[in-house]
Amino acid sequence: MKTNLIQDYKIFEGRYHKQMPLLIQEGFQPLTSKDVMEYRIKAIQSKNKNEIDFWLNRYFDTADGLAYYDDSLIVVPNLQELLNINQDSKLRNRSLALSPEQYNQLSKEHEIIKRDKIISGEPLIKEQAKQHPIWLKLAQEDKSLLNEYADAIFAEEKEVYYFDKNMGIYLPNDQDKPSIRAWCLKGLHSGSYADASHALNSDYLDYRLLGMCPQNLEKLVK
């Protein structure tokens, strides 16, 4: 499992709260959802089967967080609380515990999305994906990127799996106290959905974090 689209990277697999500290300690930068989206587009454009297999046939966990409380959702790229997570972090219901003060600060800095105002828990048609508030947040407000990504993903899904609906948004259950989970972008065989429902200390799930050297971000922007 390797890619030539990134130089100097390392894959960390295991429990999120154990692997993220290792990634940071070794001087790597974890992928955001936007990074994954951009690299998947590049892989498709390359028409290289190995690159397409690496990027599109695997899930990737990210440093993007979902802060959630009651029916309110906040999507935060490169969430500092996730970058700082470790084995001593306070987990509540397998989510990273967030104080009311921390949640209030995030709500001042980022848009709140109401759970009952969005489609979740099911695959989407392409136009729904392009207009979905959470996908736009995961693309860091880059509408052109989201449109290009949706076009590319839906074309690949149709060709390989004959799927007409993809890119669903899957969320954890409501909490009566502020909590955080991490976003994961799934592969083609799963419908390329975005998932923030997994426990951060799951006994049965291996998270997959790709750490890259910071200079790769400059190349990606160019």
C-alpha cells in the first residue's frame, strides 16, 4: 500500500487516541478531509490504477472533528483537541469530552448546523452531496472542489459499483454533554461516505491516519 502523490509520509493504524500522538511526535501532519478529497481527484486524473486503488479503495481518518451537543453540529478542520488527543484524554461514551466553555468557544468561531435540517444516515444523489452543508465544511468552504469531487466520485462509483447514490453523511447519536468525534472518509465500496460515528477508542476498529511532512501541503496547494 503506497502512493507516489505524497513524499515522506507514514501510515498509522490502530486506536485513534494512541496513533495520533505518535503521528504528531514524529513530525507529521495528519490529513484533513479536504486533503483526502484533493488527493482522490489527483489519483483519478492520473489514471494510475495503483494510485486509484490507494486513495479510493481505502478509508482515511482525518484530523477534522465533529463537535456535537444536543441537536447542534460543528465541523472543525484540524481540530486542536484531536491533534492533542492521547491515551490520558478524557473520553465520554467513547467520544472526546468537551467542556461547555470549549464548546461555546467553538460555536463562536464556527457555524452551527442543526441535525434536523440536514440529510444524514443515508446515501445522497449527486446534487444533494454538492449542496450538503457538512460536505461543504469538510471541503473547507471550497465549492469548486466539492463540485469536482462529487462529479469524480459519482462517476467512479457508477463505473465500478453501479451506485447512483453515494457520499452520505453518518453521525453519532445526540449527547446531553458536548463531545467530539473524528471524520473518516470511506472508500468506493462503501459509497464514499463521510462518517463521524465511530468510537475513538474502539476495541474492534483500526483507524487509519496518514501523516505527511508539511511541505506536501505546499505542493498540494500549488
